[in-house]
Amino acid sequence: MKNNLPIWLEDYFDKIGQGSSHHAFLILGKKGLGKSLFAEYLAEKLLCQNAETNDCSSCFACNLENIDDHPDYHTLNVLDGKKLISIEQFPELVLKLFETPFLQKNKVAVLNLDSCNHHGFNSLLKILEEPPKNTFFIFTSSFRHLIPETILSRCLNINIETPSTKDALSWLSEFTEEEAKMSLTLTDNCPILAKEYLKTNAIKTREEFINDISGIIKSGKDIVTISKKWIEELDTLPMKVEWMVKILYDTIRFHADDSLQKLTEDTDNISRYLSQNTHIEKVHNLLTQTNATWTQFSSDSNLNKEYQLNSLFIDWEKLLGVSKKV
């Protein structure tokens, strides 16, 4: 079981320990570091009928192709047509967790907290305060600051850090080193997200993104047209806004140290240009705003995305549109 984990996750698995007294685990980290994968392996370990061994391959849980098929594994998914887990879904989960385990061992509930609202957090808090016997909770989240302290304090927090480039490249060995390095650069060294980019041809999306952003900054490209195009491609919208954050961050770094030669190869020209032609305080302010927009898009809030994106583009054009400055 553990041998199939990406190498950068193994140490975190070891730290938990078989004798841990915690009944709730919160796995934190950026998207693309393997939080969901780690949660599944942890669930398998908790459901394993031979937990005293490290290499069980004989029990029911460890032989399942999909942990979702285990009768004592429970989760809540966002229903079709919804953006978040509905409050009505929690009572059903609670009833299942108070039932006797099918295999007379443990029960495990796994939830992505990024799909919960405050009603969901309140429901979770009630059951965390008085958890059913032999029941474990595994939560994942990319946004620690959005989780109530009452939830954080009742969980063992496991912060997944960005792996070394060596480990990341090893995991991406099915691709050429050039492709893997470029994809890791675009994803801030998040290997699982990098693999997703490579399999979905996100490199082409990246080229279109650079063309659009360059147009806004340097030639006054029609922001309404760009905004409509990005909104039509909702799946890539958070990724593009995150790339905008990275350009601003690199701009600040170039401004602070003009001896830097390379940060993000395909956008260094944009960042260096901005560092030389834009007041750095404006860049700092815009970075804060762009980061906030990225958080809203990534957490799938109910805010009007087209309005938010248009507003962001207007500020980018106004504050960074060097070609329009007198």
C-alpha cells in the first residue's frame, strides 16, 4: 500500500504513526501535491484488517481497486447542479457513521472542506465533538484560512509541502525532462497538477494566456473580448488567474533584485518589463487583489465570475497598461 505513494508523501505517512490517538486528520497544501491521494491511502490504512503490518496485501480493504467500494468508507460529494455540499447531505452521513461497522473494525469519513460552507462546518463540528466509536475523519483543503479554528483545533494538521525538483521529476519520468520541467514551472512545482497539465495540453493554454496578458499590458487589447473567452473556458480560469499572480510576484522579485536572470522563463520578459515601468506599490496592491480573485475562483464561490474577472482586467489595464500611460 505505502509503496505506491509518491516519494514526497511517504514521510508524512510515517509521521502519523499506527498508534496515533487522533480521530480526525486535516491534510493541507496547495492543489496538485497529492492531498486526495494521501487521504485515500490513509483511509486504506485505517480500514486495513492487518494494521500491525506495513505491507498487507491480503485483507478486503487492501485488495479493493477503489476504496469507494468499501462499506465502511464514507464521503460526501457535491451533487449535480450544486457548487457546494448541501446541508441536507450531512444527516445521512451521521446516520451511517453511528451504525456498526460492516467488517467489525473502523469506519472512515473523507471530505474535501473546500466544498463546505459554514452550515457544513457546523454539522462537522457537532460530530467531531462527540465522534462515534471507531470512526475516523480525514479532511483535505487547499485553503487553511477558510477553515474555522474550531475545526482546525480538533484535527491533526498535516501540511504537505512542495517536493524537491528531483522527486518531482522522478515522478514525471514518463515525460521528457524538458516537458516535465516546464510543467513544474507552470504549477509551482506541484507534480500531480503538472502531470494533469501535460496530459491535457495546458502548454497551449499557457501560450494563449501569455498572448492575452501581453496584449492587455502592452497594446491595450480588448479586455471585454478576452474576459468573455476566459469565462467560456471555466475549467482553466483558476489556473490562468494563478498565473497572473505569479507574474506579479516575479515582478516584485525583479524590482527588488535587478541582478536576477531568470524566474519563470516564458513570462520573465513581462515581469521584468513591469518591474521597470510600473510603480511597485501598484504592483503590490494588484497582487493582493489578484490573489483574492484567485481564491474566490478556486473555492468556487457564488460570486459572478464574469463581473469579478472584468473588474480585475480593468485594474490590470489601468495600473499596468504601460502603453496607455502618458
